[in-house]
Amino acid sequence: MQHLSDKVKKHEKAKNHMDSCLKFSALGRVNIATQLDEGYRLAVLRHNDEVSKNRHILNWLIQCVKFCGISELALRGRDETEGSANPGIFRGLVDFVAQLDEVFDEHLKTASVFKGTSKTIQNELLGCMLGVVKERIVEEVKAAKFVAIQADETTDVSTQTQLVLVLRYIDGKYAVHESFFEFLPLTESTATSIANVILERLNSLFSDDEREKLIAQAYDGASVMRGEKAGVQQKRTSILDQVVARRLPRASATRWNFNSRIVNTVSENRADLIECFETIKTSFDQPTVREASGFIRMLQDEDFVFFLSVFHNIMPHVDILYQQLQQKDIDAVLIQRALQRFTSSVQAIRGSPSLQQVQGEPAAKRSRTALGEEEKQRMAKEICDTILAHCKERFSFTDHLVSASLLQGDLFGRYCHSFPTEALHATVKAYPMLDQAKLHTELSLIYENSEFKGCCGALALYQLLMSYNLQDTFSETVALLNIIITTPMTTSEAERCFSTLKRIKTFLRNSMGQERLNTLAMLSMERKLVLSMPDFNERVIDCFAALKETQQIPC
């Protein structure tokens, strides 16, 4: 105890004592670094909550826009102000969602910077959707071994010439796709202008190394004629409904089945049509009565009835061929088979005894210009010959399509005994990337295997080889099948795109911008692709967030 004072003074100067005092003074307190870390953490939490909320809002907005696009509905209304009686379908959907979602409803009531219902936001979301779908299509195209294009042009309601571009390819699941890519505006409808637009677009889509993938191109050569739309009085229409109980289909210069419907309808309802015109003769003005009398004479004319019966026998086969040509997965093999069946059916009608027995109703007084029986039979056969000649000319295969005969299943039995050497030479000449010797060996094995004979079409054979993992063993055959399947046989998909264009860009929406038109057409034409993408909304939000980085809107 004598030296306590000295010991205490010495201990106070020790490092351990000072360190203990420092720790004691800081006991229970948070240091500055910890305080900074905690503040940063809270800021991050607030930012994440805001991002999560904004993504939740955007998800609902995307759902509303996507629903309108897929259903081909107009987004905007006449008046989109608060309390409007006609706000449009998009605003109506937004208000409906607000009734179901409290967070969304609170956002609409309190948001001042970003509400999400303006025309600008709609266009930005549509642009992001178009980018996401195009990116997915481009990914599938780049993964495909071969690609074909279809192009056709038409004039929309605002007299703007639109060129549609469709890509045909086989995806990773061995399914054929004909994907709408975009409408391209044309300044003039000349061959040079169309070629320049297509080349410019393809150059931006494919690199120099990928241009070898373009294996085929298809263009519609038929000119689409617009006819003047005539009005029909309501009373005449009501009589037609009462007596015939069926409307007559309209004729079309480019749709075979439309003409077929007219022939079948008139043939099956001829007696009812005569009764309808007889009723009109009793209660209408003189010009209408004269027209009705003329139709009655025509429907009772012996020659008219004869040729109506002839075409009534032929047109069902035209319908069958038309339906087969409208399929997306049609290939050269299936077309050859369909044309063979159609040709055989028309030839059977030409030589059948039933054609000789087709008689028109004898008129009360035979016209001097009426055809004799021999003349009728001659003209009926001439009709069949003309149809066969046009069919052969329209679907005549060039050298590069003769390869389809190599893979026609019903000919495999014949090829076992006599290999189609000439067709093989023509195929390799058209596609020099194929190894002729290896292809000859592979085809010989396929012809001898009974399991391959049941394959109907090139696609079925291709899927069978891929399902057995024989793509390496039969590499040349798989390459040839890929070429045949990818090559488009018709441009029906382009016509479907034009139908969508007419539903989207209407008289009431004739000032629609090109990007908005392309997006709405894409959502409608590729709705299966859009709905099958599980992360579609998230990818659109990411794209939208990239646009909003400069505006400091957290997404």
C-alpha cells in the first residue's frame, strides 16, 4: 500500500489501461462506419422496395397492353381524361386492375412523376415488347441451320404501301415456324425499290458468315384487285334470309375456296333461289323485277345448270387442295402428293360416266343458242383439261425442287430396285454443299428400311431421324430434309399478315406510327410465342428500365 500511488500513476501511463478506457467509453455506442453501413443498408432497402413496387406496376401495365395487342383491340379511346365515359380499352383495363390491386390503385392516385398511363409510356412499352419478341425470333433464326424469306406488298388504309417480311425456319424442337418479322414501308412499288428494301433489311439481320443460311425466297406474283363494294337493300336481304336461309359468299380473284363456296351454295340452293327471285318479282319496282327475272332465267337455263353441275363436282377437290396448301408445315414432298391426288381426281371426273349423264333442266322453249349434248361434253372435258394444265403450270417444280422426289415415302419401294440417280444428280447440282456419295449411301439405307416408308412428308421423316439421334449418321439426309422443309411452298403466311394489318390499321386508326403498327401486328401474329415466354414481362421491364436510367426512375 506504501507504493500504491506510484503504482497507480505508472498504470495510468500503460497502453493496456488506455486501450481499456477507450473501449469502455465506446461501450454501447455505434461507431461512424457502422452508422454509415446501416444508413446505406436502409437506403438500399428503400430503393429495392421502390424498384419492386415499380416492377409490380409495370407488370400490370404490360399485361394490359399485351392483352390489347394480342386481341387486336385499340388501346386509346376518344377521351382519356379522368372521369371520361370513353377512355379506351387500355384505360378501362387499368381501372379494372386498380379495383383488384390495392398497390396499383394507390399508385394511380398518388403518382406524380411516373403514372404509366400516358401515350408516351404506351409507345415505349410497345417498343420494348417488339424488341423482346424480335430478339427471340432472331435467336431462333441464328440457331437454325437454314432460313427462307417470304415477302409480299399491299396498300393499307392510309394508302401507304407496306412490304411484309416473314421468316421460315426450323426451331430447336424440330417444328416449322413462319414468323412475322415486320412491315416495311415502301416509297414506291417497283421491283428495284422492293429489292433494295429487302436487301437492306437482310444485311442488317445476317452477318457475312450467316448469309449462307438463306436457302430460299418466295414472293407472291398475283395482283390483288380491289372491287367496289355495292350496297344491298335491307328488304331484299330479308327475303333472301327467309326463303334461302343462307347468304351467298363473295367472289375473290385470289381465293380459290371463295369461288368454290359460291358454286356449292348456288348448286345446293338453286330451287330456293328461284323461289326467292319469284317472291321479289311480286313486290318490287320494275328495275328490280327485271333483274330478278333475269336471274330466274339464268338459274333455269339448261346450259347454266349443266356447267354448274360440272363445277360442283370439281370444286370439292379444289377445297381439299386449298386447305392442304394453307398449312404452315407444308413441304415439297407433301405438295407433290397433294397434287397427284388432285390431278387423279380431276382426271377421274373427266372420264367418269357421271359426267356424260349431267343434264340441265329442259326449258319450256329451247333457246336457239343452247349447246348440243356433244358440245357440252366437249366443253366439260376442256374445262378439266384447262384446270389440269393450269395446275401443272402453277406448281411446276424447277430443278432444285426435284429433290423432294428423293424423300417421298410412297416411292421408297420402287427406289429399292431402281435408285433415282438423275434426281440425286439434280439435287447435288442445286445444293453443292451436299456430299453426293454419302447422300447416296444414306438414301439407300432409308429406302430399304420399312420403318421410314410410313413417314408422310419430309417433316415427319426429319423428326423421326432427330428423335432417334441419327443426325450424325444421316447428316446429308438431315441437311437435305432441312432444306426441303425450310423452303416455302406458298406465301399464305404473308396473306395472313395482311389480314391482320387490315384489322389493326383501320379507318379510325389510320394515323398509326410504323413502330406501333409493327408491335401490334407482332403481338397478334406471334401470340403463341409471346404467351409461351415465361419471362416475357421481366424482359420487357428490363428493356424499359434501360430506357429510364437517364430519368432516374428505378425499375
